[in-house]
Amino acid sequence: MDEQEFDPVTGRKTTGHEWNGIKELDTPIPRVVLFFLAAGTLFSLIWWVLMPAWPLGVTYTKGLLGLDQREVVTREVEAAAAQRAVWSDRLATADFAEITSDPEMMAYVRQTGGVLFTDNCAVCHGVGGAGGPGYPALTAGAWLWGGAPDQLAETIRVGVNAQHRETRVSEMLAFGDMKILSHDQIMGVAGHVRALSGQKPEYVDAAALAAGRQTFADQCAVCHGADGRGDAKVGAPNLTDRQWLYGGDTQSIVTSIQSGRHGQMPAWEGRLSPAEIRMMAVYVADLAKDKR
């Protein structure tokens, strides 16, 4: 029988294991650890009895409390859907003027519409609707197809240059690529367009600028109007403000005239419900309300 060895420093027994002169003490497990092990085991046993726990083929033990998280989530989803249905019905049938004048409905539009906008529109127009090169700034109040809620709803529904059979169609000709205008004519028109928005024409003299004004009247006024203020019926932008879809510097304007523009927006009919489209229209109109 082996004689039990004690550590001379602590007085505790050793296990008999030794590594490079270091002997292992036979230290008992701390009582606090044993306490939590016992408490955890007891809790587990109680939890198994009270809550759903063990799988039994195609079913499982239901537990004495009979709680089912799937059923809880299902009920919560159904309750939320029922609550949304009340708002959806009002948004689908109410007049836009009624919606915008109702503080309670507008609070709902701003909250829920903001989430809907972020999920579907922010990838192009930005989270706050500030837009970017080639994507309209919805906060600016400069609308290509009109900014009233009913006009916005129609644009959202059918899109622009989309595959929808009723889509809005808009395209600017490539006046340079199609040999309609010469380089000098394009430069003159670009100078005139900058002047329309209060900017200083560049790279053209007075004679070229006068010629550009005439070229604009001959080639561009049919869409943009003689005064350059655009036409929402054909999606032609207002050239007299400082809101530029593709840039208002000379090079950007020259590129637009030279090669044309063909912006696109998807049609959201079928992806969004009619109520959601109307809500989005009110939300977008509300983004620019301080600009109108």
C-alpha cells in the first residue's frame, strides 16, 4: 500500500503525479462550484418538466406550462397584420388630402413608410432621399413627373422606362452621337443651359452663346419649354433651377447633350400593394414639403 504524501507548504495531500519536480495537489472542488452545478441541474430538471423539451418522434413533450414559442410568434404576427390592415384600408381608400391632413395617419406614414422606403428605394435614392448622380433627390422638390401625391403614386406604380405596359416613357436624344448637332452647337447650347440656371457660361463667346440660345429654341424647347422650365407631362426637367440629375457643370451638360440620357425606375405595381404605393407617394411628397 502506497504511503500518502503531503505537501510540506500547504499540508494538503498530493495526487502522486509529478512533472519536472512539480507535484500536483489533490485540491478539492470549491463548494461554490458544486453549488452552481447542483443549482443548474435542479433548474434543468424543473425546466424540462415545465417547458417543451424532449422530441418524441413527430411530436415533443409539451411541458406543464404548455408554452409554444412558435404559436406565440404566430399570434403576434397575426395581431400585427390585423393592426396594419386597419391602416392599409384607410390608406387604400382615403383621399390624399385626407391622409395628409390627418396627423395620426401622417405619423403612421412617416414611421412605416420610412421603413418601406429604406427597404425598397434607398439603394438608389439614398436613405434620406437625397439622391445622387443619376438618381433624383426626392428632398429637393424638383419633380420630373410631378410632385403631387397622386402623380408620385402613378410614377411609383408604373415606373419610368420600365417593363410595365403603362410605364412613363422619357428619353433625351443623343444630339451629338446622332449627328443632329455639331460640337460647336452643343457647346453653345451647354452655355445657354448654364445661363438658364444662373450660372456663368464657359468656353463660349457672346456669338456662340446667342447661337446656342437659338439652337435651344429649335431643338430643346419642345420638351424643356421655351423658358427651360421643363414639362412634367413628358418628364423633362426644369433647367432653370440648381437641381441637376447628372450634374450642372459644363462637362456634364455637354455629355448629356452629346450622348443623351435614358434613366430608368422600376415599376412597383405587383411588388408593393396599392396601399403601400399610396403610402410611399405620401411619404415621398412629405420628404420635400419644405421645398414646395
